[in-house]
Amino acid sequence: MKQHPWVVFICAFIIGLTVKAQTPEEETIELTIENIELRYTTDTAIINKAYSKAIQSAPNAAMRLRAISDAEDSYTYLVNEYFKLLFQNLKKEERIMIMNDQRRWKKFIQTQLKLYSTFSRPPYVHKDQYQNQYIHFSKKYLEQTKERLNSLYVFIRSVHQRNYKGAYQIERECVSPLL
């Protein structure tokens, strides 16, 4: 039976979307708006360390895809947790805005997955390049999730500054590219 590398790619994303990502084991600090800087730094460092170690020790493309998928699952979990924290600390009209932004982001990600799946198959990719193309698109997907996490982190920092320092200031990097 001939194996198709694109099946591994699709399965990795389906599993990643249906299985709840596990939080890093070293994580013991509760996520609050007051400790967001420490948490963001700690959370991303733990994920990046595990990802780097897995990629370096991956003997084949399937293992590299699994490492990328695991990192993406962890980042997706953090996106959801940071979104919840942000949502809890917003005013009613701000909640509506962030909910709409989150919906647009999720729709954007779903569209990107469809595009990645489409352009990872013939006639767009030579059959010798399947695995490299899947790894490339998986890394792009991971980067998009990391960017979303960073945006939510910046939003939370701005809300914290507004709530505890008396200034409401949204930084330039806060503005979602999807608005």
C-alpha cells in the first residue's frame, strides 16, 4: 500500500483540532492579569524549548511534523486561555469587539488550513516535495498561532495598564491585522 505524506499532514491537524492540548508540566502559576508578563515569558519559553528539542532529535519528516503539531497544540491552548483572561477583564463593548476579532481569526485560520491542504498536493507540488511542503505549511500555521498569542498578550498588557495604572493605551502592535 502506497503511503501519502499529505495524509500525515491532514491527520496531524485533525488530531490537533480535536484533542485538547496539554499545558506544560512545569506550569504552576495561576494565570492572572497581574502576572501576565511572567506567564507569557515562562509559557513560551517552555514550549519553545520542548519544540527545539523535539525538532533536533526528529529522525524523519513525520517526527518533525509531530513536533510542530505538539507546539501548535500548546500555543492554541495558550491562545484560548489568554483570550478567556482578556475577555474577563474587558468592558461590555470591548468584549463584543474582541469576540468578533476572535471569530475572524478562527475563520482566517480555517481558510489558511484549506489553502495549505490544497497547495500541498499535485499539481501544485511535485511528489518528491510533499513532505517538505507539509513541514513548511505546518510551520506557517504554527507561526500564525504564535502571532495570535502575542497579540492577545499585548491586549492583556494594555488592559492591565488601563486598570492598574490609570492609562488606557493600546500599542500599535495590538491592532489585529484582521480588522
